[in-house]
Amino acid sequence: MSKLTKKERAFCMNYLDSGSVEYAESKSGVKDGSSLLCDEKICAEIKRISDLQRKNLTALANAGLKKLAMGNIADAVSLIYMDNPSAEELRNMDLFMISEIRRKDNATEIKFFDRYKALNRLVDEDSAATQSVPLFEALEAGAEKLGSNDED
């Protein structure tokens, strides 16, 4: 199987990002994107990149949930006591766990994301991941058993 060119690889990335053949063609410089989508090596590359993106997104989501569940709220509390924070001060603050900020009558009201829900979601994700391994192993063992019965 031959390697993909830089343009073909760029086409795959841009196609995944946009879902548009025309956009992917214009960004990558390839001529006939529709034909490329019928090429097995292009399809395999799109699947490979998509699988990597899915794994990365899952890891990123879990990191975000951990930060929501256990993150430090010191910067958010400091924000409550600031009169007029500058853009620079705000950029240097970790306000990730804030879901809403309201300014009313010279008072700042802050709502946080629900830490308990984030923690429960993390536990649920971990539980689902550990349960799926034994299920997969049971399915695999059953398939092997069926395969050995066919040979008899």
C-alpha cells in the first residue's frame, strides 16, 4: 500500500473538520476529492484520524470533568471582590468551573458548575470502561468457542 501525499493527508484532515469535499479540496489543493473518497487508503486514513480524534476528545472531556469536580475556585472567589478587573487580570485567572457571571448593582454573582454531577459523570465513565472489558472478553471467548464447534 502506497503512502499518502501531503495534499491527500491534508484533504483527509480538512474533510473530517468540515464534512465538505469542496472545502477540503480548496484547503488541501487536491483536484478530485469525490474520487479520493472512493480510494481505500484515503478512507483508511480518514478512519484512523477520526479514531484518534475520538480518543483525544474523550481524554479532553475527562480532563475537563476532573477540573470541574476538583478544581481550585480561588480565582473565582478573588473575582467577586474585584471592582473592575482588567482584561489582562481576567486572562490570567482560571475561571473554568464558572457557569455564569452576573454583575448587578456593583455586586458580582457567580454560579459554578455542579461539582457533584461532574464527579458522578467521571465515576460513571470509569465504571462503564471497566465493565466493557469483561463483556468484550466474554464475547471473544464465545466467538472462539463457536469457531471451534464449526471445526468439529
